[in-house]
Amino acid sequence: MNFQTENTDAAAIGKEDNCMYLNRIKHWARKNKLLDLMIDIKLSMRSKIIIAFIIVIVMMSLLNVAILYSALKYGEQYDTIVSNITTANRLNGIVKNQIDAEMWDIVAGKIKFEKGRQYEIINNINNNIYGIMQNVRTHENRVRLDVTLRTMSTLTKYVDLMGKQIRDKKTVEENEKVLENIRGVSSLVEDNIQEFILYEISSSETIKTEIDQNIKRWVFTNLIVLGLVLLFSTIAAWVISGSISKPIRELYKMTKSVAQGNLDVRVKNRSVDEIAHLGMSFNIMVQKIKELLEKNKAEQENLKKTELKMMQAQINPHFLYNTLDTIVWMAEANKSKQVIEIVRALSSFFRITLSKGKDWISIRDEIAHITSYLTIQKIRYRDILDFNVEVSDDILDYKILKLTLQPLVENSLYHGIKNKREGGIITIRGYKGEGHKIIFEVMDNGAGMPESRYKEVVAELESNSKELIFKESGFGLNNVHKRIKLYYGDEYGISIKSELNKGTRLLFAIPLEV
């Protein structure tokens, strides 16, 4: 229990130390305004993360490369010294034992000089000494090996002398004297090699000391680099997180402001990272929302204005006065059947016009509405007006925007039939078309339009303006066209064909809606 408590306390103390360390870094960075400067660096978040990652890897890699290089270097030197000592130890046994034994056998007559291995042994020793000399680190040991080679040269001369004396058949005493010299020189070679070994062992101790010192230096350097990496990683993490969280907080405030109805806020982009692109998209979105709301508001106002003006146009005092005058005149003339007919038509006309405030009515009611209107007008203009309604029964229950056909029929009457002295006929057709649409045609064989006027009307219909124009004479063809587009979409609208003295044909489509 005490051990666990001590561990818990140590962990808590470690966390507190880490927090204090991070707080000191943050305080220092804020005091020097370093973080704000680094956060605003014109780089993407991905680039910042990659750069920070590369810097950490480079710092750690350089340290490890330096340590590895030093380890390999000292390891190679140490291996060379061990190899030199091993070779020298092997030579130390060869020089004295083999040379002396070989020359004694020759002097004793056991081996002939020509068949002896003395020169082979000498050459082997020389080659090994040359090999060791290539790997010696210190000048002193190189000098010792050079002295050893010269001593070996002296040894070779005595061996040559021994060979000459044997060929000259010198006495045994003379050969033994030369043998003693050979033994003395071989002992000297052995002493030189032994001294070389001692100095190489001393060099290995020096290298070991250097390795120990370098290990301490590496540990110290490693701690410093790790500290720098920790400091850099902390600052980099703070910078990168700040470059993400700071603009996101600003974006959150802007979004909250937009949610409260303020569409004039804009995100200020101070960087070029992904959050900046998000802020740019946010600004574009808010601007689009603002434009759409303004456009929708204008359209709604325009629509209300249209409905009001249309109602006013339909409840035209002149139309009502003229109809009532006609009723009075027919009543005075005792034409009771005509009076009943026109009163019923007028009642139906206004009932459907009002429709309890509904915007959408059935095609059946819309046809009844224009039938009532034309019935009244036919009674008034009985000598010049006739009409024909040809609507398929299978479309009567579909919905249509109220008061769509009546202004077109009125247009045909006042601008087509009335301008033709001998009168004419208005035909209304309705039927299903291709692509789930209902097609309506309003045709008259009235006066038609001159070419110039026809082009003006077509240009007005094809214009993109949605502003309605109201005239005292009525709702207007162009306004009906824009009203259809407003409710049903830009792909809908009125098309017109007209020829002077032949008549006018209006055509439009609406989607099938139940």
C-alpha cells in the first residue's frame, strides 16, 4: 500500500511538473508574441505538420548518425589494435622458437641449409610486420616496427652468413658462433615485438578512456537534443493546434452570429491553410444566403403585389359597372333569362376569384372561371364574340395557379377580337403533354399583331426581369408570363405566335400537380 501511494504521488508530481513546464513555455511564447507570429505563418496545416515532423526527424537522425559514426570509428580502431596484438603475439612465438630451432637443425646437420624453412619463416614474419605497420595508429609504434624490420634484416644477414659458412665447410665452432648471433638477434626481435604489444595494450586503454569520455559526452548531448526536441515539439504542437483552434473559434462565433440572423459577418482570412479555405467558403455561403433571402423577400413582396394587383384587375370597377349596366338594361327590356344567366355567371366569376383566399384551385374551377367571364362578355359583345372551351376530362382534377387563364382570355378579347370589326372566336384548349405536363392554348382569330409589335412582345417575354408592370387596362400578358415562371420555375412560361389580321396563339405548360 505504501509503495502504491508513493508511485501515485510521484505520478501526480510528474504531471504537475509537466504542466508547470508547458505553462512556462506558453507564458514565454506569449510574452515574446512568438506564437501569434508562428500561428500566422502562411502555410497550410499539412505543410506545418510535415515541416515539424521533418525537423524532429532530422534533429534525432543527426544525433544518432553522430553517435553511430563515433561508435564505428572507435570500434574499428579497437578492432585494429586487437588484431595487431593478436598478430604480434603469434609472431612472438615464431621468431624465437622456429628460427632458432630451424638454424640449430641446420648446424647439427639434421637439415641441409638449402632445404631449410629459415627464409620462409623470415618472410612470413616480415610480411606480418608490414601488415601490422599499415594499421598502427601512433608514430611511436610505427618506429618500433621499423626498428624490428631492420633487426629482421640483420637476422637475415646472419642466416645468409650461416649458409655461406656451410657451403665453405667451416668448422662447427665457427658455425656455432654465427648461431649464437642469430639467437641474439631473434631475442632482440622478440623483445621489440613484446614492447610493441605493451604499447598497443596501452593504446587500447587510451581508446577505452576516449570511448568512456565520448559515451558521457553522447549522453549529455542526447539529453540536450532531447530537451530541444521536446521544446520544439511542444511549441510546434501549440502552434499547429493554435492555427487550427483559433480560426475555428472565430468561425464558430461567426456561425453563431449568422444563426442569430446577422448575415453581414465575414471571416477574415490571415492564412492560406485549409481553415482559410473553409472561411472563404463560409463567406461565400453567407453571401449567397443573404442574396437568396433578399431575392426571396423581393419575390415574395413582388408576389403579394402581383396578387393584390391581379385581384384589383379582376375586380375591375369598369368591368363590374359595365356588367351591372348590362343587367339593368336587360332587366328593363324584360329579358329575364339573360339576366339570370349573367347574374349566375357574375356570381360564379367572383366566387372563384376569391376562392376563400386559396392560391391553388382545380383546373375544373379555373375553366369554370373563364367560362363565367366569357359568358358575361359574350352577352355584352354578342355580335362580335364567340368562344369555345376544349379541355380534356382527365386533367380537370389537377391543380393550377388561380387566375392564370383569365388574363390571357381577356388579352385575346381586348387586343384581338375587339380590334377586329367583324368579330371572332376565342378557343381555350387543355390536354396532357409529354414529360408529365399539362398544355394550355388560348387562341383567337382576331386582329393579330404587326411584325414590329410581335417582336417587342417576344422580347419582353424573353427578358430576365421579374418586375411586374401594371396597367389600368388589366393584368398584362407579360405579367402572367412572369407569374408562371415565379411559381413553376424558369423552365415554364408563355410562348406566343401572332400574325396580323390572322390572330394570336398563346401556349404554356404547367407540371402535373394533384
